[in-house]
Amino acid sequence: KAKMEGRGTCRSFEPGMDARLQERRQLEAELAEAVANNQFVLHYQPLHDAATSELTGFEALVRWNHPRLGLLAPSEFIHLSEETGVIDGLGEWIMRQACADAAQWPLPVKVAVNLSPAQFKQQGLALQVAAALAASNLLPSRLELEITESVLLAHNEHTIRTLYNLRDLGVGIAMDDFGTGYSSLSYLRSFPFNRIKIDRSFVSLMCESSESRAIVKAVADLGSTLGMTTTAEGVETEDQYRLVKENGCTDVQGWLFGRPMPASDLPAFFEAPRALTV
Ligand code: C2E
Ligand code: MG
Ligand code: MG
Ligand code: MG
């Protein structure tokens, strides 16, 4: 389409660029309507206790059920939603949906919800979370909020105050993807997290790299000293499971235990969670 329009006209950029720009504009317009059009869905990935392999909760992971493009992963729209401000409405929908879903589960396990840095720019994030808890009647102790180091990059007072307001609601706060940002350690000092989630990039190399094993052990020890639990992300094999357990991680998440699944699959999973002994 862009090619046809481009023929014979003077352009300062290549037609391919034009097409990409149009696609982006269209996606942006569709994204703005997607919450109202009910196009988002939450998938849930199980979280397990490392020692017993018992199910302890699920992480909510958002997908966009796009009418033209099919099911889109967060990497394809979260960034755009942050740039356009759509994340405010989307984030609120995610929080309400995740709390409402968890309140219906047959076991009182936790639900983990990711917060994007952009959500901390809005006023009243803690009020929004409080409202979602009240509307669903979910116990605050069953909700855990995951933030990445990028939330703390700005190091501003508003962010820290918001984190304390959230903690005062009685919800857990986890540091997600630990080790991938800059000067990770200083962030652990800026707020008393309940949990550190060690990024998959360290876990996936544990079998072949003694450095990765040493790093995972050091973070697990640090977490234990600071009174934080440590989740190993992206555990895909039994060898990795054994190693993260041996090196002190208290919790595990990854394809070995379960992939993110639609909410409709959860009843069966509650009936027969993956129990593993390594
Ligand atoms: P995350 O919070 O670190 O989520 C874990 C990601 O790792 C998920 O990808 C999950 O599918 C993937 N994963 C889990 N176990 C394994 C494994 O064993 N192997 C491999 N290769 N991958 C595994 P997903 O769902 O594509 O989400 C990517 C990121 O998008 C998330 O990273 C999170 O930062 C963001 N995200 C997802 N849902 C939301 C949301 O509701 N709100 C916000 N703000 N961000 C979200
Ligand atoms: Mg997460
Ligand atoms: Mg993570
Ligand atoms: Mg990660």
C-alpha cells in the first residue's frame, strides 16, 4: 500500500518506513480502544515453593487478543501503551481483573501483578490498588506487586512514598528481573522488598556457568540476610531446578512447572499441579 502511494511522489524516507509508521499509528489507535473493546486477557503462570514444589501462586501476564494480529505478547504493546498513556487504564483493568480472578480460586494462593514504571507517574496508584482489593474482596496478603529496577531509576521521593503506601495496604512488593538493570544492589537499600526475582538470564546459564551459579547463590544469600524470599525465574529443566534449590532460592517459576495459561485452564491445574521432586 505504502509502495503504491509512494510511486512518483517525492519522499524523504523509504516506503518501508512509511508502512511501518502507518502500522504503528494504526496499532496506537487500536490500542487506545482495546480496553473498552475487552481485547485484553490475563494468562497465569504458576509459582512454586522450591523446597516442596508446592503451588504458592500465579503471576498474571497480560496478552492482547488483537482482532487482526492474534494474541500479542506484552513486548509488542506494553511499551507503546506506556508512551501513549494507555497503560493507566490498562493497568487498572489488569489489577481489577487479577484480583477478581484470584478471589475465585479454590485455594488462597497468591496472585502476582506486574506494575510498569509509567504507572508510578500517576497519582493515586495505591488508591487504585486498594479499590481493586475492596471490589474483589481479596485479602491484601494474597496480592504481590512486581516492579523492575527501572521503577527506581529516577530515585524520586514520589515513587518511594507510593511503594510505602502500597506496602501499608498489606500487599507484597517484589523486585522483578533482578540483576538486569544498573547498580541493582543500591535499589535493595532504597526499599524493603518482600521478594527478589532473579532474572532468567542467570538461571538459564547455571548448568554450564559456575559464575552464574555463584551469582544466584550470592543473591539468594543476600535475600535471606535481608529477610526477602528469592524466586528463580525461567526454570526450564530439572537440572536447573536442582541447582537453584541447592543454591538457596526459596521459590521457582518457569516452564518446568507450567507455562502461562488462560484463566480457563486454572481449575484443572488446581486439581493436579505439577509436583516435582529433584
Ligand atoms: P516478567 O514479569 O519477568 O514475566 C516473566 C516472563 O518470562 C513472561 O513473559 C513469561 O512467559 C516468561 N517465562 C516464564 N517462564 C519461562 C521459562 O521457563 N522460559 C522462558 N523462556 N520464558 C519464561 P511474557 O508473558 O511475555 O511477559 C514479558 C514481560 O512483560 C514480563 O516479564 C513483564 O515485565 C511484562 N508484563 C507482562 N504482563 C504485564 C502486565 O500485566 N503489566 C505490565 N506492566 N507488564 C507486564
Ligand atoms: Mg514479573
Ligand atoms: Mg520477571
Ligand atoms: Mg524476567
